[in-house]
Amino acid sequence: MVEETNIATISMSQQFSAALKRDLLLSFRRKSDLFNPLIFFLMVATLFPLGVSPEPTFLADVAPGVVWVAALLATLLSLDGMFRSDYDDGTLEQMLLSPQPLMIVCLAKTLAHWMTTGLPLTLMSPLLGVMLFLPSDAMLGLVLSLLIGTPTLSFIGAIGAALTVGLKKGGILISLLVLPLYIPVLIFGSGAVQAAVAGLPIGGYLALLGAGLALGFVLAPLATSAAVRVSVSG
Amino acid sequence: MNPKRKQRLALVLLLVVGVSVAVGLALYALNQNINLFYSPTQIVGGEAPKDTRIRAGGMVVEGSVKRDQESLRVQFAMTDYAEEVLVEYTGILPDLFREGQGIVAQGAIDGNGVFQAVEVLAKHDENYMPPEVAEALEAAGKMPKPAEEVFNK
Amino acid sequence: MSKPLLAVTDLFCEREERILFDGLAFSLKQGEVMQIEGRNGSGKTTLLRILSGLSAQYEGSIEWRGESVDNVRDEFLADLLYFGHQPGVKGMLTPQENLRWYCALHPALQRSKIDEALGVVGLTGYEDVPCHSLSAGQNRRVSLARLYMNQAPLWILDEPFTAIDKKGVAAMEQLLLDHAQRGGSVILTTHHDLAAQQGVVKVNLDSF
Amino acid sequence: MPEKKWMPRWFYQLASPKWCYQITGKLLPIFAWLALLCLGVGIVWALAFAPPDYQQGNSFRIMYLHVPAAILAQSCYMLMAIAGAIGLIWKMKVADMAAFAAAPIGASMAVLALATGAIWGKPTWGSWWVWDARLTSMLILLFLYLGVMALYAAMENPNTAAKAASILSLVGLVNIPIIKYSVEWWNTLHQPATFKLTEKPAMPVEMWLPLLIMVIGFYCFFAVSLMMRLRNEILRREKRASWVRELIVSQ
């Protein structure tokens, strides 16, 4: 005899860690996913001295903005893959059919995305800082601002990726949807680095980035899961 | 409580916690001077960093504007009715620039404590009035002056 | 007579300005196997997606154990096993890892039965091979192994026999009949002629 | 989403495309005349009779276009997002259509606000474009509109497109407070909100009254264009419905 109702025996935290492990495992199996954004990050930063001026004082001036813009673009580039491959092979629709809230999986996927793009970018940023003659006093500010700011980029980006996953050419559309929402993060992020360069306290900027992160953490998975449902049902 | 209700409750709690953390952090941030905007009092008091790009705002002191005859160089004093700071600027000033007008300047403080502006913008106040009214007010000495606290943020 | 497990009334679906079905009605009882028939493009896959809750592009009512499925979504999903048009297998993961992930998603799947299920579908020895190096049929078998791991009251299967060899199909058919025997219900689409004609209810979409 | 039945009756009536089509048909001429009247009176008053500003002279008159356009660009976004939310929660088709109809109108208002802002900025601040908080926020608002419109355009199924765009506009709604409070945040030179409903405006009556009339006129104009677009959209999406067929046959 078949049981009347299967009682949910998996807790939300178990599902969360399973989803996180799965996505991390997938990124590590596909090394290019892991390294391409980093290489892109490096290349974009190289373009500025070549395209504008190799003058150290000038580069030091623009470094906070350049590193932040490069990090933002590298994140943007990696967004399309967040749900795309799961959508293509049908695993995404299976996630929708879990009796557990989809939000949990979305949160885990977003965090996995950050751990494989935002976090490596943050760790690599001092290298770019050196290349762009960013004063060494400002390195800590750069790393801290990226550490708090890049998860927000992943959270916002996840919404865009989820909205466009059902479309064949989602890549450019993601940028259109997500970039305007990234602007506040960019402003406060590069502002923090600029303040660090000037030797000013950066607590206020980091607090604002943190506020954005807190909002993103609680609101973005909601929007992302709703968007995934819409995209898969279309 | 059934698991569904529990989930909802957890979600609502999470939302409340997240939003309050965000609000708390934002309030903390607003208490910091994060716009790099300084008043003449702060500049004279040494609060503003030297040789870094900052923004400063104040009123142009009456009779302080000196224009260089050969170049576009202008020097004037800026005040918040407490302290004065000398400002130097090379370039075309906006139409609304005049003595007694509120301005916002971007630039850096040099070694002599003079504000070297790279940009001067007129901050026009929100009092719109016809010219006759302005003349009458001027004559009576009742022309509204921008509140001091505007420059003491 | 007990109330039906799944009751569909007056279902209407339109896709790209074309009406796929209108006024579709049927009900599925416990222990029933239902085959959805129809030409290519008649909306079989769409219907299965609607029934499973993946698509909301319909009008009409779907009731699960006598209640609107929208109101009992979680209970419904806990009782459902869906095999979609896409097998839902990650190429970068091994069969075992794929099934473990399914177990994390779905409490009805029994983790302890993974190895046994892989054995039954003929994938012994492939447990640690990434799925992208397996054949299409083997990939579908990975996903079908889920059928051996759970007792969910409702199975919705979209073309489960595609790319499966004859022997495999016979075993699968037997599995479906066994499931029905135990009181489970199955809705499936297939172009394959089912050997067992008895006890299979047919719904033809061309007539709606 | 479970269907809820606790909203007032008119709310559900509004959900009927047919009822909505009929009621907007009746309201349309009223708003059209109101818009014409307000805009006509407002423009003549603002351009010819309102006194010039003592500092800015006549250039301040562009405010009579700039301020209403900016206000409308923001409230249109609110409307779009709220309509989208209603469409998402109560699965109300008309709300989806209203959100769809509002997007391009809001975008054009944002463009108008930016353009008039630039023209106003030249004599006032000395440059066409100033990267101040309000102008930048308005630009971001325009980008948000463009994103929503791009999403509508990219999706073939109108129902899916409506849902996706609603989610996006709700997410974008988080940006509205940033726009509102950006003046305080970045303390820039753009004047504080010229028109506050709670305080006495810092303008004499003969200056702000035409502004008020212009704002009302813009709202009426917005209502007119929204209703016209909505009616088109209703007909397009409901073309299978019998009442639409009858309507077309009778014309």
C-alpha cells in the first residue's frame, strides 16, 4: 500500500547544503567557469592603462573605479550560466517540483555563484590594485568593499539570470536588466575605495554596502524563485 | 504548528531581521560624513583632508571676488557665516555665480589652506520670486538668506 | 467508490494563438495507469507540465484528492514523481551524484536504494562515470532509476521509453503495472504500444 | 497562489477586461478634456503671465515642464510596479495589461524630465549635464524602464512576459526610495524637491499655481494615454472573446 502522504523528512538546512555542494562541485568540475571571469577581470583592468594612459598618478586616481567596474562586468559575464545549464538539461524543472521552498535552492545557488566568482575576484583584486598603482593603504578598503559588495552583485544578478533563463539569447538582456540595479553598489563600493585612498574612514560606505547585502539576502531569493517559476513555466 | 506555518514564520522573521539590519546599517552610514562635503568651518578647523578631492560649500563673501585681468583666474572667499576659506578657480563661472550666492566647489585644499577648485557650481536656493519682490526685500534688508545649517551638514 | 486522486475539469490551454485543448476532463483513480495519446504537437507534454504544476498557462480546474491543487501544492508535490521531456540529469555529475541530488530535493526518494536502483536499470559499474560520457539511453535510465527508489502515489512520465532498449521497456512496463498494483497511479505519454492493454485508461487529446 | 476572495467587489469587476474597456471608454473623454484644459491654461499662464524669477529670469519657466514630467516619471513607475504586483498576486489580466501600457509612457516622461533638466541646467548650473544625484537617479529610472520594456519585448508569451516584467519592476521599486532620498544622501546642488505637498511651497502663489495646474494636466494626460494604450491592449489580447468580436462587427 502506498503511503497517503510522504512526510517531508529533509530539513531546509540539509537541502541548502546539498544544493550548495552540488553547485560548487559543478563549478570545480568545469574549471573554465571558475577561471574565465578571473581572466576577464584581469584583462579589463589591463585595457585601461593601454586605452587611456599608463601614467601612475592618473591610474591611481581611477583605480578604485576601474577595479570595481571590472569586478562588476566579470560578475555580469558569469551570470548567464547560473541557471542556464540547469534549465537546458531539465534539472531546473525538477527543482521546482520539490516540496521544499524553491527559495532555499535559489539562495544556495546564489551563494555558490558568489563563492566561485565574487570571492575569487575579491582575493585577486590586490593584484589589480598593484597594477593600477593603488596606494597600498587602500588595499584593505578595496578588499573589504569587494567582499561585502560582490555578494550583493550575485544576489541582484540572480534575479536577472532567473528572468532571462527561458530566453534563447538571454546574455545581453541580463546586462540591461541588472546594470541599473548595480549602480548603487558601484557608487558605494568605489566610494569606499576612494575614501580609503584619501585616508578617510570607510565605515560609512561599508555599512551602506552591508545594508544592501542584508536587503539582497532576504529579498533577492524571493524574487529569484518567483522569476525561475515564471521562466520555466513559459 | 504545521511545517508550512513554521516555514512562513521563519520567512517573515528573516525578512524583518534583514530589513532591520539594513535600516540600522543605513542609519549608521548616514551619520558618517560620506559625501566628502565640508563647510568652511570644518576646513579651517582642519577636519578636511589636504590634497584630496573634496567638495566644499558656502556663500560667496560680498566684495571678495577678484578676477585676474589676463586670464580666467578668479579668487574669492567662501563663508558659512562662521569661518571663511579662500577659493581659487580658473575657468568660466556659471551665470548664477555672484557675490552672496551659495556655491558648491569641487577641488582640493593646497598647502596654504587655499581651496583650489576644479569646478564651481551655483547652488540656487529654493526661493523663487519675481524681480520686484526681490528688490523690495533687498531694500528692506529682508532678503532670505540660505539657512546656515545647509552648509553644515 | 473512493474519490479520484486527480480530477481535471474543463481544462483549456492555448499556445502561440493555437488552442491545444478545450474542455478537457478526466479523472484518475488510485491504481490506474493512464496513457495520454495524441498527434505530435497535440499538447501532450504541455498537459503533463500543467498537471505537474510546472506550467500555469491554463484555465480550468485541477483537483488533487478533492482539493484545488493550488491550495495543496506542497502535499501534491510530496506525492508526485515527474519524469520530464528532458531527463534532468547533469552531465558533469556521476549517476550516483545525480540521484543523491534528487534525494535531497525530494523526501519521497529513498537514499539507501540508490545503488540497488542503478543496478536494476543496468548501470552497475557506471556509478562513478560522469553522465556526459554515457549514452542518451543510459542518461534516461539514470533519471528513471528514481522510479525504483520511491513509492510516490502519482507518477507523471513524459515519454519514459524513448531511447530505451526493448528489454528495458518491458521491465519498465512491468514496473508501472506493479506500481499500479500497489495502489499507485501513473500518467504517461508514449509512442510505444504498451504490451499490457488491460487496466490502461486512454485519453486522446485529438478529441478535445 | 491561492485565490483570495476578500477584496471589494469593484476590484473583481476591474478584473474583467470587458468591464474595464467599457468604463475607460466613458472616462476617456472626461480626462481628455481635463488634460486639454489644464495643459492649455497651465502653459499660457506659465509662459506668459507667471512672473520671471529674480535670479534665473525667464529660464526658470522650463520648470513647468520639468517638474511635472519628473513627478510623473516616478509615479508612473509606482503605478507600473503596483499593477504588476496585483497581476502577480491576484492573477489579474487587466493589471498586467495596465503595467504593460504604463511602461513606455513612464519612459518617455523620464526622457522629457532629463531633456528639460539638461536645458534648464545649462543657464542655471553652467553645464548641460551634471552628475548630481537627482539627474543620475532619473537616468537610472529611465534605464529601469528600458529594462522592463526590453523584457516585455524579449518574451513571446504575453502572460509570461507580464509576470517577468512585474517581478523586475518590483525589484526596481527598491530604487525609488534611493531616488527620493538621494538629495540628502549625496547632498548635491540640485534644489530640494520644489513642490512639497506637506509644506507651503517657497514660491509665491502666482508661480506655483500654474505649476500645480501643469502637474494636474500631466496626470490627466497620463491617464488619457494610459487608458488609450490599455484599451488597445485589451482588444489585442481579448480578440477571441465574443464581446470583442461583436464590438468589431458593430463598427
